[in-house]
Amino acid sequence: MQCNLCGSEEFTDMNSRKNVKCTGCGSLERTRLLWMYLQNLPLKKDAKVLHIAPEKGIYIAFSKRIENGNYIAADLDPKRYLFADSCVHIDLCNLDDWPSCEYDLILHSHVLEHTPCNIAYTLFHLHRMLKEDGRHICIIPFMAGKYDECFQDLSGEERQKRFGQYDHVRKFGKKDIPSHLGSIINMPSVFDATQDFDAHVLQEANIPENHWTGFHMGTVLNFSKNDLRLKN
Ligand SMILES: [Zn+2]
């Protein structure tokens, strides 16, 4: 098994998940799965890419693929990303001033469970920012049960219990996808990575079978601009 981002063959544990974190670039199984989808994406060299909360392995790999200046790393707290040449500030709850029809790709993973505002606001603006043929590719973690969210001053313990982590403001539930996220954006009815990649390719990149199908922590979502159901 080899990391498809950095080539390392060594992996370590991530919490209770055995042998899934690359010791070379820090990628997790979901990051390597996301990269497989990104590698399949036809992107011109001068494509403009907005990568929110960039993963180190993907940042380094994408920096070689996209022309300098067109690959934009962004986060609410840019100084957390010292591996990046530059990282600009973005607040997913204040996107009104970001340009429309600007990006060929907007990319993020495990971000939307942290944003303390209306999820429809954020999704509306991210899709407004996409070019007509742009893609929005992301991983939204899905957990058991129904959607839940709270913007009150909950304790870290309470957030852990309700949303799976001390700093999450919401939980995306598997049980009510059509009536929640699905009412904002066209959600796929199934996720099956084996439709897109051979099992041995997934295994070689050390992506365990529990990440291959269904809605889970690493489901890769691939939206077109028009998949947003909220229209002007
Ligand atoms: Zn790696």
C-alpha cells in the first residue's frame, strides 16, 4: 500500500482507526479518496481553484498541477497553514463580497460542520462563486440519525456528544438527507466509489472498505454549479 499523494508506504493510527494516517503527508483515508476523484477531474492548467482548509498532501500535489496564483488556499485562520506559500482569509458565513462565476473548482473536506451560520447561505454563495462549468467537490461527514445543529454556547462535551467533535456546530444525519441537504442541493441517492475505481486501486491507496460505499465520514460529493436548488 502506498499513499497516492506523497508515495509514502507508512501509515499510523488515527484515533480508533488503525493504520489509516500517512506518516509522510498526514493524509487520511478520506483525503486519499478525495484525491482520486480530483485526479480524474479534467482541469486546465490555468484553472482557478479555491481550496478551503487545505490538506497538506493535496495542497502540495495540486500546487504542481495548477499554475501559480490560480490555486488559492483559504481558511478562517490562515496562519494554521504554514506549509502553504500563501493562505488567504475566508469566512464561510460572510461570503457576500467574494466574486461571482470565478472558480473552476471549489474544494473542501470536513469544513461545513464547523460553520456557525445558515448552511443554505454558505452553499448558495459557494455555488454563486463557481464558473458555469465549475465543480464543487467536498466531503461532508455523515453520521447516524437526523440532522442536528445548535448555535448556542454549548460546552465542548455537549458538542462532542451531539455533533461528534468539541468544535462542531452541526451534524449531518444519514436519515434525513433528502429533506435537509437535499432540499438545498441535488444530492446523489447513493455513493459507491467502486463504480469509479477498481477495488485494487482503492486498496493500494490504503482506503479501507468501510469508505467505499454509502454516506459516511469520507463520502466524496461532486456537484455542478446547477446542482444548487436555490436560484436567484
Ligand atoms: Zn502521504
